[in-house]
Amino acid sequence: MLMPLNPGWEDIGLRLLATFLAAGFIGLNREARGHAAGLRTTMLVALAAALAMIQANILLPTSGKADGGFSSMDVMRLPLGILTGVGFIGGGAILKHGASISGITTAATLWIVTAIGLCFGGGQYALGAVGTLLALAVLWGMSRMDTLIPREYRAILVIAMPAGTLPPDLSGTVSALGCEARFRELRRSAEGGMEASFEIRWKQREDSPPALGLLTTVGADYPVRSFHIVSPASH
């Protein structure tokens, strides 16, 4: 479907309605999962993109260089500017907490709804509809698949030891549980004893129960002071 040079109000209304519905379906997924860019944010970003593309469509007959003029107007820079602006919004949605990074999927969602809004705003209904269905398939359909993929977890384990003792080798203790242990540092505790910290790595599915067996196994020989999971990153 070619973009008409002079869209009527019925065509403009249909474009905005299609954008409204597409962004609403995608926004419901983000809202239900409690993400920062929820229903309203997703719909506003998509509508802004659609309005920018409609404005560019309306200005198309006036683009180019007029006779005797020295300047020309490239109206397609308007939607390109919208994509750049959404990049800043997406960058603000990405947060980093130590080794954990969150908000990447939220930023990508804002990016795809912008592209969908540009499609509907330009009158490309079929392309916008296909983009909407694919985005929903990724956000809803593949969310379950994402929980089934084993991913690597990393945690910092701190155990207490008597003063003057060397840190133990936990590799053999945790290897039976499918984990790896790497010694990090040895320091003196406030009580006058020693504390040894280890980096523990293991793989498990996101929907699997916490690694309580690891704490039970290590705790049988050494008092566990802390166990802090530092990865994987959330979306």
C-alpha cells in the first residue's frame, strides 16, 4: 500500500486507531509485569511516532526545492528525529546495579512501538500489523521459553572461620551440586575471627527453586555469614 500524498481525516483516524490498539496490546504486557514503561508510556510513544509520520505525510507535497529557492525540505527527517529521541528515552530506562542490568527489554519495547507507530502513521497497515503480531509473540509467547533456558548465576558466599586458619577448598564440596567455587579474599571479622569470601557459579532455569542445597551443604561445615546473588541480569 502506497502512502497517499493527501490523506483524509478518515484515513488519519484509522492510522491513529490502529496505532492506539497495537500499542495498547504491547503495553498491557509491560504493565502486567510491573515494568517502568507500562501501558500509558508505550501508547504515548507509539502515538507520538504516528503523529510525526502523519505530519511528514501531509508535508510530502511541499517537500523539495521550490523554483527560484535556495533551500529544500526533507520531511522524512521528522520521523528519523523521533527514532533518535526514543533512543534517549530507552537509554533512561536501562539501569545498572553492580553486575546486574535491567530495562533492556523495556527500551527495546519502546523502540519497536515507535517503529510500529511510524508504519501505521505512514498508512502501512499490513506492515504495522505484522510488526505488532511479532512483537506480541516475542513479549508474550517467548517469555515462557526464556524461563526454560538455563542461565549462569553468580553469587558471593562468605563463611566464618577461626583465627589463624587457612580458607578451605570448597570446589569438591559444591561440585556435586553442579557449582563452581573460587576463592576471592580472606579478612578479619569484627569478632576477632576470620571471614573467607568465595565466588560461586552455577546454571539453572529461571523458574527453578533457589540454591538452598548449596547453603545447607556448606553450612554443615562452616557458618555462613552471607550469600548474595549478583547475577544474572533482569529484563
